[in-house]
Amino acid sequence: MCLDLIQEMIETKDLTKIFTIKKAADIPAVVGLTLSVAEGEVFGFLGPNGAGKTTTVRMLTSLIGPTSGTARVNGFTVGEADQDIRRSVGILTESPGMYERLSASKNLDIYAHLYDVADVDGQVDKYLRMLGLWSRRDDPVGSFSKGMRQKLAIARALLHEPQLLFLDEPTSGLDPEAARLVRSFIQELRDQGRTIFMCTHNLNEADRLCDRIGIFKSRLIEVDTPENLRKKLFGRKVVFHLREVHPGWLDPIRELEGVLDLQIVDKKLVIAMDNPDILNPQIIRALVQSGADILFVGELRHSLEDIYLQTMRDTAEEEVAG
Amino acid sequence: MKHIITIIKKEWAEVFKNRMVLFMISFMPLIFTILPLVMLYFTSQGMGDMSDISTADVPVQFLEVCGEGITGTECMQIYVVNQFLLMFMLIPVIIPVTIASYSIVGEKTTHSLEPLLATPITTFELLAGKSLAAALPAIIMGWFAFGLFLLGLPIIGTSAAVIDYITGLTWLLAILVAGPLMAIASVNLAIFVSSRVNDPRVAEQISALFILPILGLLFAQLAGVIVINVMVMLSFIGSMILVDIGMIYLGTTIFQRENILTRWK
Ligand SMILES: Nc1ncnc2c1ncn2[C@@H]1O[C@H](COP(=O)(O)OP(=O)(O)O)[C@@H](O)[C@H]1O
Ligand SMILES: [Mg+2]
């Protein structure tokens, strides 16, 4: 195997899935998706319900075939080496899909066998303990809470120690405490160096867990690090809290090279700029020279939610216009 | 093969926890064994004191089946017993339908097929595992019920001629060959029906329509239209092989990953 040589764990080109239904219009669930995810990366696939996230994951795990386009997963080509793909990736499906009448350990035991795990009992025990389900291992899954089921489903996805994991909305429908536990476990997996492709419509989650985020709604709208997405969409803004604001102080600042925009909100100056490292000291100097009292300087951070809403708005406008 | 065994074990672990299914599997074969024994017992008892039934009272076609050197009572008993043959054939039809319907509809409602299909199992292994898990208990219970019936015959004092007939070619073909063939067809039918409906009872009822041809045979025989003999049994087996081929083909076409995930509602 030449796994060491593989840089990209996921590589898609123009991946497209169109559902055709009798006596109804075609549904373009995924259109022209071109994307790559590097080894060890946590990639957030962010989009609203019905965006085509699950459909994408199903294509990348060789569960359904693409209508057109290509994808390589873990070095294997979708449609050519489907068995190899299934063998080498782990998947947390949208619903846990456990056998309710069977115990937690029996559920895992079945999957360990289906994944041809060498040390079945060892792996089952390891993950039952790791996810805190050990004491409930003999109870039927039907008696489990939603959070416990989700943890069991994550355990199931890990039994064969896949280096690439697909998580389809891992925290959706969980109470905050359970969601927190699942998130910290994902953090652990990431620290182990596993590559994770995570679907979510939770912006906060994507922001906290992911190295890069793809904003997706049938088409890939934006891909970048959370930080760059903020910059790209809003530039960077620095807020200067002053004791008082005199309009006369502002002209020298406007003239500084690199100031993109300046607004006064109450007694605050909100200044848009590309490079605060260079501009901030200059602005502070200018303000002090004008006699301003600077109380506090901070960067205005946009939440990912703003970015997301902004992108969705832009796309909607483009759709109307185009 | 390892995967198939895993699936069979999983199916049995799940399905035998379902009381409805367990009842069906154990109770029905028992009824179908005890009922003919009781009937035989009373026909031989009630007629023991009386003079023999004249052969004229037995349907004409049956005399051919009974052959020479048999009393009218014995021929009458063979006639009665032949109706029960069809009951034994219902066992391998009904049990797989029950198991497969509960299993497939259960997987659909809990969405457990998707993680299963994401494993490196082939769809053939999965289908084979599910089919065998449903067909094997049916075949085994059919044979078990028949074995019980054979053991019971001498106890209730059935005459040697009748026992000879029951252990003859027609019955052996029916139990050993036709039964398993019917189990296979019935499993595939149940899988097909279960892929379309969301209530195991509805799936069961629709698939159970498959017993109609057997009931048809039963009534045809009762009405004297046909008599089940070796020839009838052989042609039945022949057509069952064709039905099986068709049903397995149907089963494998609907049992594809993409189909299961996108078309099964
Ligand atoms: N089997 C299917 N048949 C027809 N349309 C489907 C099927 N599966 C998904 N879709 C449609 O494709 C679109 C994307 O669905 P999905 O991938 O589940 O979105 P997400 O996971 O982002 O919520 C939706 O409009 C959905 O209705
Ligand atoms: Mg989804």
C-alpha cells in the first residue's frame, strides 16, 4: 500500500448527483462539487437542511453512485474500488440505526465482524470504555438515550480504526451536555491525527472544530479556514473605544494608507482595514496627537453565523439576478 | 461466508426476541402436527368397530393413489392425510414471510440498513444472510414437524399401509424438496413486499397471499379435481424451481445499495 504517499484524503472533481423521480422534476442534490481534504484535516461541510450534505457523504462512502464527476477517497476511486473505500473509512450516519433489541456490545460485535476486525473483543471493549458506555454494555440499545446512541454509533464507526471519518451531523438533536461530550470526543479524534469530514448546520461547532469550512448549498459556495472566511467577507475591523469623539480627529485617520472605511458608533470608531498590525499603531498615534483618550482597542469579530447568513444572502441574490 | 454467518446470527438474535415471530415459528408447526394426528386417531378409532368402508365411498381418483391390496378405511385415511400434506407445505411458506417481514421493515424503520451497507459486506452476502436466516428456521421447523408427525403415527395406531404411504415418494418429495424451494420463493417475496411497505403486519399479509396457490391445490383436491401424486408433485417442484429463479432475480435487483437507500420508502 502506498498510503504514506497520499496527501489528499478526499479529492472530488465536478461531483454531481441528480435524483430523478418518476413524474416529478429532477432534484439536483449536489452539483459540480470540486474539493480536496488533506490528511489530518478536519473539514466542516456546512449547509442548511436539504443542501445535499448527506448525499455527498453517501457518494464519498460508496453508498450511492454519482450522476457525473469523479471522487477519490483514501486513494481509491469511487465507482472502481468501492469495497476498498468502505473498508477504509468510518461513517457516522445521519441516524444511528442501532439494533434496538440487542445490547450495546452485541451491536458493536456485529460490526466488528463485518469490518473484519482482527481483535473483535478487544476493539469492542476499547471503544465501549472510551465512550463511557462500559457499564451499560449489556443493556438493549432500545433503553439508551439519544446521546448514548450517538456515542455508540461513533464507537461503531471507529472499530476498524479508519484514518478517514465521515460524521453526518454528529451533534444534531442532542442536548447541550451530550453535544459537548461528542464535540470533545471529535477533538480527541482530531488530535489522534485522523482526517474528519463533518457535515453540520451548526456554525459554532464548525468554527470550533474545523480547520477548514466549505459552505455548501447544492454547490460549494466558499471554502476556507474560519478565520479567512471572516476576513474575506467582511475584511477586518478594529474598534477604538474613546472617551469622546470629535469629528476633527478623523480626517488624519482617513488619510492613512490602508484604511478602508471608518464609522462612528456612539463613542467608538469602527475602522475597516486589511492589516491591523501596521495600521493600529499609526491610528493610535494619530488619535493621541489629536488629544483623544483611548479607553480600549479591540478587533470586531464576526461570528461564523454572520458569514454564513451573508453567503446565503449573496447566493440567493445571485440566483435571482442570474 | 463469514459475513453471511454474522448476518444470520444477528438476524436470529434480533428476530427471536420478537414474541410475535417466536409464536409463529413454534406454535404453527405444532398445530400442523397435532391436528392430522388427532384426525387420524379419530378416523381409525371411529371406524374400527364398523365394518370396513367400501372402496366405493372413496373418491374414484384416490383409488389409483392407494393402489392394490389396501382396505377402504386405509384408503380413506390416505385421502384425509393427503389434505394435511398441504398443511405441512404451508410451514415453509409462512415462517420465512414472518421472519423476513419483521426483519426488513424493522431495519427500515430504525434506519439500520445504511450503516450496514457502509460496511464492506457485499449486497449478495447481505441478501444471502437475510434469506437464509428466514428460510432455515422454516425448513428445519417443517422437517421437525414432519418428524414429529412420523413419530406420532405408530403411537396412535396408524396402520402400516398408511405409514408406508406417508413415507412414500410423494410425501418425501413434498417435505424434503418442495418445502425448501417454497421457503426460498417466500423469503424473496417477503423481502420484495417489505421493501415497499412500512408495517411488518401488512408485509406479512401481502406476502401470505403466496399461500393461495397451495390453498388452491388443497381445495382442488378436496373437490376431487386433482389428486396429489408423484407426477403432480414433480411438476409442482419443476414450477417452483422456475418461480425461485424469478424470485431470486427479483430479490437481487431490488437489493442494491443505491436502491435500498434511495428507493425503499
Ligand atoms: N433518495 C432520494 N430521492 C430523491 N431526492 C432525494 C433523495 N435523497 C435526497 N434527496 C433530495 O436531495 C436534496 C439533498 O438532500 P440531503 O443530501 O439529505 O441534504 P442534507 O443532508 O444537506 O440535509 C434534498 O432536496 C432531498 O430532498
Ligand atoms: Mg443530512
